[in-house]
Amino acid sequence: MNKTILELETVTPMFLRGADNQTPELRPPPFKALFRYWWRAVVGEDENNLRDKERDLFGNTKKRSPLSVRISGQASLPSGAYPPLPHNPHFKMLAYLPNLPNNNFNLTLVAPILSEYKKIAEIGFLLGGVGNRSRRGFGSIRYQSWSFGNVTQLQNQVFQTLNGISPGRFNQGTNEIQVASTIPPFPDYPVIKVVHFGNTLWPNVDALLHRIGQETHNHNHKALGDHDPRMASPIHVRIQKVGNNFVPVVTQLNSIFPSAPPHDYKLRQRDFINAVIT
């Protein structure tokens, strides 16, 4: 077996829960789920072709995954409470907060072959998050070694990592990365369409979280997810550090509606994305 240690730091508050879904706890399952989700979103293959690869990487009910994930370091207890909804500041949840020494931690990956898992973990932390409200900027994590001097460097890193997992699938544009026009139609599960990078650097992460939360409230619509019938949002908002500032990274996935989509869902999604990245 081979192992690699990922030295991580929290960028935004993480609302994580244990097996009882109540007690705050930092556990491996959310990170395994993060890796599986974003690997599927990147490769974008037909589910019939995807199934065997996914089983070999992450296991299934009949085969155990060759990947083992362990958590170590100082992040053992949640360090405070934080409001997940900016329009309801009195409602707070226990969270692992950023910018505190006890909330840096290590993630150890153990597997016979680690090269693919390293790329998958990297794209998971570049585009995704863990815990409650992770699609709206919370639970953002980064490698302690990352040092992006500007948004272009960040975009280049994202593109290189995407291309390392699924070569030739993505093209770079101005402030965005798009799926290549030659790619076949999207499969019937969420896969990446476009990655948008913010136009403004924010010196305060709390102010950026408030902005994202407020725009989520302002643009409340079925096009951005719903609870009845349940549909997870196809728009993921992540916060990344650039120098001493912060920038939103918005990943737009293809929309899988449980019934007929709203006629204006593309416009609704575009308006929300523009409100976040502007």
C-alpha cells in the first residue's frame, strides 16, 4: 500500500455531523463522498461505461474500495457557532471555523496506486466543499501549499487538474472553463458544464459568504434546487483564497429535473451566477 498526506486548511466554516446527524464530527465519509461526486462530474461518461470504473475506484455493495481515508491533525472539536443563513443571523450552528490553528488538519490517502486519487482529491477541493451548505460556499477547504497570486493562476490550476482526470474534455475561456463543443450530449446525472471565476477579490470571507447567501435568498427558484420534489442545486459555489483575498468559484452542472423544467431555468441560473461572480 502507498500513502500520501494532504495538509489542509479550512477556508469557510464547515458544518459537519457524525453518524447520528447531530453531533459535530470530522469523519472520512464526507471526504470520500466529495471525491466520488466530483470524479463523476468531471468524467461525464455514460453511466453504463462509468459503472465499472467507479466500482474499481470507489467500490460498491459487492466490492470494497481500494482507497482508505484517515483524518489526523488538530481539528478535533468544532471551534464555534456560525449563521449559515445571512437573512437569519440569530440561527447558528456549531462549525469548524477558519483562521484558527486547531482547524488545520491532515487527510491521509492510502491505496495501492495513488496517482488518480491525488488528482480527484485536488479537483474536489478546488471546486467542492463538505458539510451543510457546501453548495453555497461553506465547507471550502484548500491545500496549505496552494499560493495563487491571481485568479488566472487559480483558473490554470483548475484546468490542469480537470485535464489530468479527463483529457480533452474542457477548454479555457475568459474567466471560465467550458466543456468542449465536441463532447457528446450530457449523461443523465450531474456533470460539469462551465466553471466560472469571480471578477472581484474580497478581502473579507465573511462578507463574501454573506453576499452569496443573500443572492441565494434573492434568487430563490426551482431552477436552483428544490425540496418538493427534491432536487439538489446544479450550481456549486466555492470560495478560494487568492493571495490574502477570497474569490468565488461557481461550477454549473447540467440540470436533472425530477419533472418538466421551468421554462426560464437557464435565465434564472445565469442571473444567480452573475450575481455571485460580479
